[in-house]
Amino acid sequence: MRRILRRHEVVEDAWRLWGEGAADSDPVIVPLAELQKDTGAWVARKGALGVRLAPGECVESLGDVLPSLALVAVEFPNVGDGRGFSYGRLLRDRLHFAGELRAVGGGVKQDKIFLLARCGFESFELGETERADEAVAALRRYDVVYQPGAPIEGIRRQRFFA
Amino acid sequence: MYRYDDLDQAFVNERVAEFRDQTRRFLAGELSEDEFKAVRLRNGLYIQRHAPMLRIAVPYGLLSSRQLRKLGEVARRYDRGVGHFTTRHNLQLNWPKLEQVPDILEHLASVQMHAIQTSGNCIRNVSADHMAGIAKDEVDDPRPYCEIIRQWSTHHPEFTYLPRKFKIAVTGSPEDRAASEVHDIGLHLKRDAQGQLGFQVLVGGGLGRQPIIGQVIREFLPLPELLSYLEAILRVYNRHGRRDNIHKARIKVLVKAVGIERFREQVETEWRASRDQAPRLEVAEVDRVRSHFTPPAYRDLPDIDAATGREPEFQAWYRYNTREHKIPGYRAVFVSLKRHGENPGDITSEQMEAVADLAERVSFGLVRVPHNQNLMLGDVRQDELYEVWKELRARGLAMPNIGTLTDMIACPGLDLCSLANAGTLGVAKQIQQRFDDLDYLYDLGNIEIKMSGCMNACGHHHVGHIGILGVDKHGEEWYQITLGGSVNGSTALGEVIGPSVPQKEVAATIERIVEVYRGGRRDGEQFIEMIRRVGIKPFKEGAYATHSEAA
């Protein structure tokens, strides 16, 4: 069971991953390469569609299909790879993606959740060792920020604005 | 100097609380080595050869007396009463206890200091010219812009997990005293034809395994666009910098791979697309930060001849350890951390407290941390220089050798650092011993020795007039020597003169090299000028003339 932190709650993941045998009406997350093989067929499904973006994949290539997507899962494969932070910003600020932006992979840790949320991520796949209460609390770690970013409840001061 | 407002103070307090919790989780086994490493590095904490090492930020090299006193207290209470100043405005403590680091950080936060982003693959402590605000040739004081960059880069949501470390330097004078051309980004304050303030922007400089001099990416960036343009560079780097090989992950490798033209195009395209969403730099905010850097209350004083008639020792100190100030009646004073027999850049708690007290009495309570591992009192009245000298001398801080061969830069080396291949401190002592005659040093003039214990080049050996790099040869410490590097004026990378030499031969080899200079210099010609004129060949021949053990 995958645990997802979203809206200050940790819940069981409602989405299926590609290869997990999703029915046509199930919400499913497919890898970008798979989606691009037959975009039309994926979009024509009954269930909601999400895509998984790995580091190095071109976020801009999602442009046309983005309105059909209910979810984009950006992969953080390890502790250090931070490309996904930029992908999040680009999806929100440039491509105006309004669906669920999710951070997934082994690099999603409570110590990053605050920054991820500032980059526009609203849901977080928690690894086995991540504690739910601590992950929820991490969203409240700071009540001041310097940079512009996605709004987080509880931020009382910000220095720079866009 | 800049004083924290509620936002700044709340941030460092919350950061200390976060790190306290992370340390607790690590010690309780809830946080893996790998996860803890990522967060401890971003809080300045390394695990070194013998103990953890904590690297404390002195943003753009400016300290208040109160802060320096606190550093002295922290070094005494949590370390062995000694700190080590680095080439990038940091103070390193070499023996703190891991479980006490949150307490140290809390002490630092109480005086508006921190160790945030002094290591790890993120935007590091921003550096500046130690003559900021007092140099005659300055376009504008770089420190307000450094402070703005410090704040913008702190806990940046997008750029805290970069491919590799990222260093920014800002200068305000034509003379580059901040090594800005060997930074990932170098910003040179300038005015355009209309008198508007802005920056020439350099990108892709760096030392390490692949030393490269930064290239101009933009001739003029208007001040209000500073942060939006930095974000564009960082975003291109964060997306496209290599992550497969730690040695090829710096931005210099990316710039070199695609070429400056193409890289510029990528950045400008990104900038056009993102500048509306990037942080704006409002006039009111610039003014707010600038108001913290107004000149101190200088007295209306004449320039005087402070040296004539005094003892030769004072005259030498005046000549080598003090610098011209833009305000008549004042001088800038180097506090030498290069006393022979001591590790370059090391300072005891008692010395820190003494310098803090002295600064309070004679230099408006401010202390500067220059790039060359000394300290500086920036605003000393000329009629107080003699008293200042006597006090510094009593504390072992008046070695009159600034700018000479023994004012060398050295990283901590194998004695303390787990990355090092060879020792630096022993070699430094050997050089200090061999060149212990001040008259001989003065005759040699300005010679900059820079020494690193490994390829990471923390001691900036590539840009030393004489560079020394420690290498490991079958378990023995050997040293490769380069000549002709420089950062002041025209940045140049040194050339390797030949085979490395064994530890015990380093000082003797350097002596043979400088003897070539003494024998071949023209009237008034400095060491580096002669190298530029004649090349390294004669020095190379001299260096190995009587030395047969090189391999």
C-alpha cells in the first residue's frame, strides 16, 4: 500500500501505477515514454490519467497532453537529485498545470516536503520509513520564507515577491 | 552592517529547531547516514578525519565585535579554543561534538549568525571584496547586494539540491580582490552609459580538478533584474548540469560542454520566459538593505605620516599590514593570522576576543574576514595605528608579512581533512622556517603561495603565484608545484613546472625558484611580472638544479 500525504492527511493511494493491472475506469499513472507511445488511447480511457516524469525527461514535452492529465508525478529517485524541483515550478508557472502535482520516489523525505510544497507540489508519496505525523508537521516547519512560491498555510512573512 | 529583522531571526531560529530534530532522529537511528548527510552538510557539518567539522558562515566577510566574541566563546566551549578561517569567509571548527552542534547553532543564531549552506550541493556563502566600502576605486559597495543574494539563496525552494556546490562572488572595484573569476558566478558592479547601476555577469569559473576562468555571459545586467537572472542561470544548471559524475557536475563543465554562446542563449531564453515569475528586486528593498551599510561616523581628519620616526618594526608593519582608505585620516589594518610557527588562518579564542575588543575601540566594532585567511580592521584612525600595532603585537597578530611569501594560503590538509592526499600545515611550517628572515621576504616583494592538500583546491593552488598541490605517491606525501597563477588584476592559472617533489624538499625548491627571480628581475619588477615576461622555463631549470630525487 502506498501512502500519500495530501492536504495535511496521510491516505492510501487511490491511483494505480502502470503495470498494476488497472481497469479502464481506474485512475492510472503511466510513465512518460509509455504515454507518448499511444497518447490517444491513454487519453480516451474512462479513468483519470496521470503521468510519471523521471529526471532528465523533458517537462515541456507534456505541453499538449497536459489538459488531459489529472495528475503529474515527478520522480525524485534519491536524496540528491533535485531536478524535479525545477519541473514542479515549470509545470505550475509556465505550463499552468492545475491538476495534482505529486512528488514520488525514494528521494521524497520529510526534510524536503516544505521546499517541494513551495515548488507547487501538493501530494507526496511517503516511503516505508517516513513517519506520517512528522511528514504532516514538516509542512509547518517554517513560518517565514524569502522567495516567492506556492502558498503554504501558516507562512506569515515573505521577503521577495514575483 | 546588516541587522536581522523579524523574518531573518525567525528563519535561523526555525532552522536550528529543524536541525536539532534532524540530529535527534539521526542519533535515534530514524534517519539514515545518507539522509542525515544531505541535511547536515546544508548546515555546515562535515564528518572529518578525526571528528566532525563545522563550517560557520561569515557572509561576505563582515563580523561585528559581538559576533567575533561569540565565535571565540563557541570555540572555547565546544572545541579546543581554536578556529580556522578559510578563503571564503568561513570559520571552521575542527573538533565539535556532533550532538552539541545544535547548541552551537543556537549560540550563533543568538548573534545573527549561522552555518547554513556552507557546504553541500547548494548555493554557498556569498563572497565579496574585503575592501568593500573603503576602497577608493569602488563603483559601489557590493555588500548590500551580497546580503540580498544571501537572503534570496537561503533555503531556496528550487535550488537547494543542485548537481554540485555553487559559489557566487560580488565585487565593486575594478581590482578583483574576491577571486570572482574563479567562482561559479562572478558579479562585477558597474554603471551603464546612463549611469544605471548593474553588473557584468561571469559564469563557469572554478578551481578543483578542472580549473577554469569564468566567462562573461552578460556585459550589463540592470540591478532590478539581479535575482531573476540568477534564477535563470540556476534553473538551466539545475536541469542540465551533470549528475552522473561528481567531478563533472559543476556549472563550469556544463558551460564548457555547450560553449558560452549556446549557454548564454539557453539562459536568456529561460530568463525571458521566467522573469515575470521570478523574485523582483524592489527599490524599497534595495534601499532597506543599503541603509544597513551606510558609512560609519568618520571624523574629519587629515592624512598624517604615521610611520616616520617610529621604530623600524612598526614601519615595516605599517608598510605591509595596512592599506589605503578612501577617507582621509584612516587606514585599513590587516590582523595577520600568518605568524611563523602557526597554521595559516588559525586563531585562538583569546585572540578572537582581543580583536573583537580592539575593533570596538578603534574600528567601529566591525571586523572583516578577507579572502587571504587574515582578519582586517577596516576603519582605523591613522593617529591610533601605533597603539593598535602594539596591541596586536602583544597578541601575536602583527606579523608584518601581508602580501609576502609567508602570507600563504593553505587548506587544513591531511592533518584534519578526510579528502586530503597530503599535509599542508607541516609544509607551511617548513616554508615559514626557511623564509624566517623578514629582510629577505621584503626583498622578494609580493609573492603569493597557495597550497592545497588535494585536487579539490580549497587552498586555491591554481591561482597562486606559486601553487603547491599535495599528492599521494604510494602512501608518501609529494608536492606538485605550479607557477604563474594569479587572481588579482588578471586571473591566470599556474603551470606545472615538472615532477612533484618530496615533502622535505618543498621549501628548498621554492627557495631555488625565488632565487631565479632575484637573479633575473628587472628594476622594480615583481615576481609574477617576471614570470609573465620570461615564462616558467628558467624557474623550472632553477627549481630542479641541485635536486635529484624528483620522480
